[in-house]
Amino acid sequence: MHDRHPACPVPASPTRGRSLVLGLVLLGLAAAATGIAYQRMQTRRCLDFYSPEVARLVTSAPRVELVRVRPGAVVGRLVAETVKDISTAKGLVHLRRGLVEDANFDWQRDVANDRVPAQAWDLALVFFDPAVPSARASLVFDLDADTARLAVVGRPGRVALGRIAPGLKKWLAGQ
């Protein structure tokens, strides 16, 4: 007669435990791969528009400045009117994330090659790392309700602000 514990009628098998652990590891790897693929699909257009380097600065640069811009003396050039460090502003983490999610922009509205007069640009966000002078990304915004768009200084094209526009305007006004 075998002494079996009533709660465990079948003796434990060492291979069963290994199989369970292996199954859980494989499930974890599958979940991670799915998460990475999903995240890539959520940001694909933004990465193409910004470039991976600019997108990285937007999401993780240690310093962020809000710059009110105006047309400069040279046609087509903007100059800083006021500069404010907003690196620790409430909501900046959410704004950073929103700026790299495809769903927040209107990719159907073709504004990529619009001629935009310098006076149309209202504000800029400058993302940079003071320790690395070459690591700098400047995004300029036209916040007009009819034409709301964004451009990356030094990169071609523009993108229309989509569902991010109202929240962005409100957040920027609070800064």
C-alpha cells in the first residue's frame, strides 16, 4: 500500500515540472514578441516621419524647452522669442508618448509639402541632452484650428495634428 497524500493523488513527475517551466518561458517570449510588434505598429509612421534618433530624443531627452517663436530677419527663419525649461512639467511624460503614437496624427490630410509662412509657426519644443551637444530635436507647431500641424526642424515634410491637437493646445497654454 502506498502512502499518498490525499490532495496529491498522482506522484509529481520531474519532466512535468520542466515542461511547465519551459511552456511558461515560451509563453513569456511570445507575449514579449507580440508586445514589441504591437508597439512597432503603433509608432511606425512617426518613426519614419521623425527618424529614430529624433523619436528617441522626444521620448527620453533629459531636457525639454518650450520656445515661443516668431519670424526672424531672414525670410523663412524663426527666432526664439521666449524660452522656458519644462523638463519637469506635469503631463510631459504623456505628451512625449503622444507625440510618437501614429493614432494622434491625421496622416490622411496631406500637409507634407505645404508652403508654410514663418508667421504660421507658434511654438517649438526642443528636446536635448546637455551632455551631448549634437543630440537635439526641435519640433515646431502651427496650432491654428484649421491648419494644425507639426514639423521637425531640419527634416523635410510636415504632419497634420489629429486627435492630439486639442489636448496639446491646452497643455501648451498651461505652460
